[in-house]
Amino acid sequence: MLFVQHISKSGCRDIVWTPVKNLAFTADVNGTHLDQKYSGTILSPGIPAVAKPAARYELKDQDAINVLLRAQRNF
């Protein structure tokens, strides 16, 4: 079986805003797109070794957006 998939990632790291001295607000934003070239559903019997439950899984493209916000004050 040949697995054909493409993963693309984009993001912006360390957007920093410093409104006053010794106080910083930081944001990291990342996006990921998985283009797996499959469609439909499969019925998995379950794989206890990796804790994957028995279920019907839908094969499709997947997207994820991750955002990390941080406030830091230095003394």
C-alpha cells in the first residue's frame, strides 16, 4: 500500500508587543495542512498497543491552527 500525503506548514513566531518597560506580550501562530489524497471511511478494529479505539474513521484532509499567547514581566 502506497501512502501519498503532503504536509504543509506556515507560521509566525515571536510577535512581541512591549507596552511598558519589563512587560512583554508574545504570540506564536502556526498552521498545518495535511493533504492525504484519500477519501471515504475505514473501520478500524482497534489497536490497544497505541490506545486507538475501535471505530469508524473518516479519511479526509486535515487542518490545524495553533496559537500560543504569553505575558511576561521581568523584575
